[in-house]
Amino acid sequence: MSEERAYWLAWSQISGIGPVLLQRLHQYFGSLQTAWEANPQEFGAIDGFGLQTIQKVANQRTSFQKNHLHPENFLTRHLVQNPHFWTPTDNQYPRLLLETASPPAVLYYRGEVELQENLGQIPLVGIVGTRQPSEYGIKWTRKISTVLAKNGFTVVSGLAEGIDTESHTATLQSGGRTIAILGTGVDVVYPAKNQKLYQEILKQGLVISEYSSKTPPDRAHFPRRNRIIAGLCRAVLVMEAPEKSGALITADYANEFGRDVYTLPARIDDMRSQGCLKLLTQGATPILKELDELLKMLGAIPQLDFVPEPEVTPQIPPDLAPELQQVMAILSSTSLPFDVIVHQAGIEPGLVSSALLQLELMGLVSQQPGMRYQRI
């Protein structure tokens, strides 16, 4: 797995290959190491890889190899400035993010890691909103953050001014845990006025970013980080948001990822809440005065029941037929689609199907929904 980790990191350095294309690469080749070593012409079979993208990848990969020699070397150098990060191949990578179509290839972090959060066993709730909240928005953000913290929820927000700052602060003051998702490197505080809050979060929570150390603020980064807020959480609460607000981007991602969206109602002539009113017309659940009802609804959201287990390589019978050994060598504890197995095996689909059936009958392989197979 350590080798695969190096290739997730290497691919993350190739511009033009975002999280979605990386997922397609991984699915098609079965591993990003195999994809890295593949002939660029093979990328043409993957949706989203046109001629220009393929040529761009080929050029950058060649340049990368000249400058860094090998992904393993680059990993060693990268760890000097970025000692703490997860890739999708790591057991501690947040499970809920892996449910989405665009999990970051690399997720940097600082602070105190709580493994049960990453495994989806402690509920995470996102709280987002405008950078210029009213007294009404501040009051209810503080109140709701406090109630959530005292009832065992971890509050997730973006360390921005306004609603984000209020939610982080109220959670910490209540003795709860909070996670800040940044649009900068995890060692860069933006806005600078939140330096003290940032330091408090490191003691009592976690700071996460998909950007490496020393990455400065960039307007394009903040909408992108909103998908991480939505992806980490089972529910997102939009406290106060005008018609054009980054908080609505987070809500859109939450809907795309199948998360619950709640919003704080307000006056119809309040410009700070036009986005919230829009969310209500789209089916968001209103947050009402009795917060016990909100807690009941959030408490009813099922959490993941996942206990990580070390990978165990099954004992392959020594007299296994060559074609069965060939297929077994491709499979791992992560399920692979049938067409990917055929591609990697390089043998006829009928023979692969027959081999998989035999291996399944022998108790070595299990079939998953969608014609996917994995080792038992």
C-alpha cells in the first residue's frame, strides 16, 4: 500500500487530472501505479481523456520523472514539508469522502485525529453561511453549534469570517470538537485574524486541506473545498446565506452526495437569507425553534459501522491452474469491475468469467453488486 500511496501523490501533481478523472484511472487500471506505468494511448479508452489531455499527461509525466526520478523519491521529499496526509489507499482516509465521486487524491491535516470520525462512527455536521451575518444568524449559529457539541456531534466548517468563525468558536467554548476545511495549505491561516482560533482548533480538533503546505489563498480554492465539507458530513446546516453564496455551493454538493440539508428560516425581505429561502423551496428541512427536533432528525441518520481490519492475503493452493493464478494476482480486498479484470489479465472475457466462477466456488473470491469481484 505504501507504493500505491506514492502514486496517488504523484498523480495529484499532474495538472488537468482532477479527482474525478483520478477515480476513473484507478477504476480502469486497478491501481494508480499501473496507470502511471501505462502507455498513454491506453488512456483513450477512459471517459474524459481526449487527445489533448492524453498528450498533456504524457508530457507532464515525463517531466515529473526527469525532475523527481520516481514517485517513491517524490514521496520522501514531500514528507519533509508535508508530514501528515492521507490518500484513498490509507485506512484512515475519511470513509464518507470515499462515497463521493470526487474525493481528494491527497488530504493534508494538522491537529488531533479522531479515528471514529474518519470511520463515520462519530457524526459530523457541517455548518456554513455568510461572511457578514446578522445578529439573528450569529445567535442561532452559536446556539445550534453549542447544542450539537454538547450532544456528541463534531462540527465542520471552513474557518471563514462570519458564520464559520461563530460555529467553530461556539463549539470549542462548549468543549466540543470541530474540523476546519481550508482553501489554503494547512499551515496558512486565512483570514489572518483567525490565527488564534486556528491554534485553538489544533488543540481540540482538526484542520484539513487538499492543498500542500504554504499554498496561499486562491479564489478558485474555496468553492472546491466546499465539496469536502459536504462530503465529510452526514448533514449540512446553512445558517444564513444571500442569493449568491459559497454556502449554497456546499448545499449543492450535499444534495449531490445524498446528504441532508437543513436551513434557518428568516424574513422574506432579508437579503442575507435569500439563499436560505431558496433552499427551502428546493426541499431543505427548516431548522425550527425547538432544537430537540433537529437533534432527533440528526440522530436518526445512520452512521457507518466499520471496523478496519488488516489486509490478509489468502492462501492460494499451490496446484491452482495458471489462468486462476493469473486472475487471483489481479484481485485484492478492494473490489474491481469485471472489465478491469479482463483488461489487466489480457485474456478472453469468457476465460476470465470461468476463472472467477471457479475461484468463487473455492471460497477465494466474492462477487459484489455491479459485476465487481474481490478477494475474500
